[in-house]
Amino acid sequence: MPLDPTHLTTAFHALSFISQRYGVSLVAIGGHCRQRRLVWPRWLAMYLIKRHTPMGLRRLGYLFHRYPTAIQHALRAVDNEVATNRRSALEVAAVLADFTKTIDPMPLKPDTATVGSIALPNSAFSL
């Protein structure tokens, strides 16, 4: 089943958002380094994408060059961290709130279409 362009746009927006928020490059988020300063933002990016798109574990794994079980581990790790650490819970809540504000639909002009939070002219994108 082909992926809806809005979901892919939301996924890349989440990656960019986490990259800017934590000062980590997109290459580092997608990389294989296991340093905590890189792993936590990577896990949060996975968490945001899973929450805001209907992407399954296989598609997320493809996006992050990881096995679906690694994605599942990351999602569980974030949930566990939120449940056991108040500071992490507040951080994740703030990240979710700030990210949600950035993807709210914007009013469109009649001659534009939307892909995620990006407005495109109708001539460039056919619905």
C-alpha cells in the first residue's frame, strides 16, 4: 500500500523538529551511534512519527534503517521513561505539545493544496 504524502511530510517534519530542538543533525538521528545524547532524540522522533501518522513498525524501520523490533523497543522505552521519570514525562509532554502546534492545519488560499503543513500550488500537486 503506497504511503500518503501527508504522512511522509509529517514524518520528515518530525525529524526536522527533533533535530532543531535537540541540536542533533538528521544524519546523527538516522545513524547507528548509541550515545545517549543521540539515542533519546532518535527515540523521540520515532515516537512522534508513530503518534502522528498511521505508519507501522515496518515503515518506521525502513525510514530509520532499523528492524521493526528496534522501533518497537524505542517506542516502549519512551513509554517506560515517561511512566517512571517525571522529568522525562514533562519533557515528552512539552515536545508533543510544541510539535502539535507546528502541524496544525493552516488556512489555505483557494489555489493551493496541502501536504502536511506545507502549502503547495495546485499545479505542483494533484489531489
